[in-house]
Amino acid sequence: MNLFNELMISGSSLEKRKLYRRAAEQYNKAFHLAAPGNGAVLSKQEKTSKQTMERCLIKSKIKIVEGL
């Protein structure tokens, strides 16, 4: 298994434990290790890691304020 897959699996397990910021970090590392695309087009690995990273960042911004 290569490092890209290990980082994606690590990010997935962190996401399941609702550690979204840490998962986004792992997905970001995977994005930088992904195989490069053709010019302006992202590769499949780049696209997958970028989408999952953005999803985690969106989830981490959701905050529930109690006691108001």
C-alpha cells in the first residue's frame, strides 16, 4: 500500500471518530502526494482527496451553541 492510500484510510478513520480537522489534515497531505493530473485537470486521486478535505472542513465549521 502506498502512502497516499494510507493517508486516505487514516483520514477516513479520523472522520468516523468525528475528528474533522485532523482528518482534513490527512486528506490535505494525501492531496500533495497524489499523482499529478494533466495540466489544468486534476487527477482522480487529487479530486478525491480535495473533495473529502473540503467536506471535513465544512463539517468542522458547524458549531452548536448551547445555553442561548
